[in-house]
Amino acid sequence: MGITILKGDITRQSVDAIVNAANSSLLGGGGVDGAIHRAGGPAILEECRALRASRYKDGLPTGQAVATTAGRLDALWVIHTVGPVYTGAEDRSALLASCYRESLRVAGELGAASVAFPAVSAGVYGWPADSAAQIAVDTVRAAATEVDDLRFVLLNDEVYAAFERAMG
């Protein structure tokens, strides 16, 4: 598997699947979540509402992942995953790692060969960039996956630099 890091807008990636750092409601929000919903259009929200009405009545649990259409994005699917909110009082690293593992599991079930990830939890959820990057890189490197092209698409300089350090 080739792993690359890019600085830019994840909604402009041409891949089989784009991973969304979603909130548990699956109904859109700020940051990456809002950008993906806006760029992908109403088809994504429609499928998210259907998921909430059926399988995830209480929302998607933290660390889990589920796929929908990608709507108008240049992708086949959006894989929604809910990252943990950072707190120094409790180690939630396993939940953050689960977001990456579960997203890759769903990608495998879909037959996705290329996947673009944001830095899950490193935005409004407050996860320190260096820690978030190390967990992300270590987890995807250790994953058994059929994904050939894995991209971390990062919006700001601080997070991009943290992923550069984590890639070593």
C-alpha cells in the first residue's frame, strides 16, 4: 500500500472513497464533515438520514464507520467515521485508531482501492496534531487491507507537518 500525505481540500480528491470525520448524528456539521456534505450534495444527507432511521437510531458510535454514496464528489463512496473528542483525563487512543481500522475495513468490503483520509479528531475535537498523526500513520501501516492508494489530505500546515514527522 502506498501512503501519501497531501495538503489540500479532501473534497477535491479523485478516489474510490473519501473518509468523513463525522459527528455521531451523521447529519452534517462543521469542519471536514460540513465540507463533505456541502460538496457532495443532498444525496449524502439522504442516505445518512436513512441510516439514522434504520441501523443507527442513536447515532454512529465513536470509532465505528459506515459508507454512503459520495453524491457529487469525485468518489464512489463516503465512509463516515466518528472520532473521539480529546481529553487529557482519559486515554481514547484506541477509539481513534479504531476509526482508521474500521474505515479501512469498510473500504475493503466496498472494494475501494483508493481512500482519502482527513486527520480524524485533530480539528474541533481537539486531538493534538502530533499524537493524532502518529496514531493514524501507525494504524494504517499495521492494517491488513486491499487499499493500494491511501492518502492523508490535510488542510493546515501544523497538521501536515505532524503527518510528515509521523511518516518518518
